[in-house]
Amino acid sequence: MTDNIFEGLRGYIEYPCGCKAKILVYDDARGSTSIQCPVCKKYAVFNYDSMTAVIAKAAKGAVHTMKLRK
């Protein structure tokens, strides 16, 4: 990792809730992730391949459920 945060940067995705928060997307980022907005605390699912985001409900207990399936 280099000290320059702009090296390898593909772009950014704004939170779909309307807050002015954004996440940076790097060239090697693939897939999707769920992140909580630091301003309004709503959850959003970010798709790094299509550079889009949608508001989602919190998946309460999802990690616990996945651990039980193993």
C-alpha cells in the first residue's frame, strides 16, 4: 500500500440516503458490501462492479446465522 490514497482510485460512490458521505472505490475492488452511513446510520449495499448503491435494511443476526450453518 502506498501513501498516496488517490493511486489506483477508480472513483467514488455516494450514499443513496442523500447524505453527503461517499466511499472511495479502488481499481481492484470487486463485488458488493453493506456499509452503514456515518451521518444518518442507515444501511446501504454498494456494488463495486456497477458503481451503484441502494438503501437496504440491516441484516440483524446474519453473521450468527452463517456461523450456525457451518
